[in-house]
Amino acid sequence: LKERLDKLIRSDTVMLFMKGVPAAPKCGFSRQAVELLNEHRVPFGCFDILSDDEVRQGLKKYSNWPTYPQLYVNGELQGGLDILKELAEEGSLAEQWELPDTSSTAVAVSPEISLQDRLNELVKRSDVMVFMKGLPSAPKCGFSRQLIEILDETGVEYDAFDILQDEEVRQGLKTLSNWPTYPQLYAKGELVGGLDICKELQESGELMEALQQ
């Protein structure tokens, strides 16, 4: 878990750990943090702590900071919303953090690049990655639930991403994987397939081999 947290806080120069996603924050403090960063034109990555309780609890201990949102720059904890507000009052956040100037040309291009990079990082976030509707503890569709049941039977460790929380990932991954539906299962960053393929692999006894390729 410590390695995963290390990777996560460095997965972007500026990383916000928040409740919800920038397009749909799930608490007022997270919303204000997103608004401040956008106002200062600071490009940032984010992680929805509601989608992963292990990260949510682990990061509190790791950072010794009990609440969310939490903001990291270059892997270093800056603090929560209050500290972000204080920094914003002192002047440009981008200048204080010595971020490269994001002029209008860079801004126009970056969403395209960052989504691709983000998807590539997400599919490799764990050796076995499931993109599903809901979470393993509370799947939001029957196909996702069945896939989780199959994986739980194998005893393999896996990580999951709730595509209902992030429309950009939901649509982008369909294009990246050339696979139109969810759930999608990845092993070592490679698409294994959806529920039907996983069922076939399970029946033929080849599922473990596919997951450990």
C-alpha cells in the first residue's frame, strides 16, 4: 500500500485527493479546492478517495493529515483547503509551485494528452485492473458483479475503477481498448476482455494464466 500511495501522490505534478471527481465533487471543501486550482489555471491530477477506502484510510496515516481534500505538489503534502486558500491569497499558485507556464496553446493540447496518459497509467495501476460500474463492495450492474465474483474465486489481488465516477475515463477507455462495454478486465496493462471472455477462460481453466501473463 505504501508503494501504491507513493506512486499515486507522484502520478501528477499537482495531485488532489478529493471526495468525488472535479466534474462532480461530493463535498463543498473538495469543490472549493477544484475551483481554486482552476481559477489559478493549475493543471492537476486527482483521485476520488470515495472510490477506494484503502487509499482513503492509508493516506491519512501516510500524510499524518486527518481530512480531505489533500493536495500534493511534486509528491510533497501542501495541506488541505485552508492552506490552499492561504497560498492563493499570497499570489499565483503556479508561480509558488514553480510550475511550467501553461499558455493558451498548451492548455488547448493538454487535455488530449493527459487523458491518454491517464488511461495508460490507470490500466497499469495494478497487475490486475477491473473497470466496472460501481465498486467490488457495491457493484452497480449484474455483469460487473459477476466478474467480481469470478475474480474473488481466483483469489488474485486486483484493483478496481468505478467508471460511473468519471465520464471522461468511461468514454476514453472504450476508444483506447476498442471495447464498447463494461466491465473490462486488464492484466499487466493489457486488455483481457469483458465478462463473456472471462467466463470462457474460467471454464477452460485458463483464467489464472491470462491474469498472470
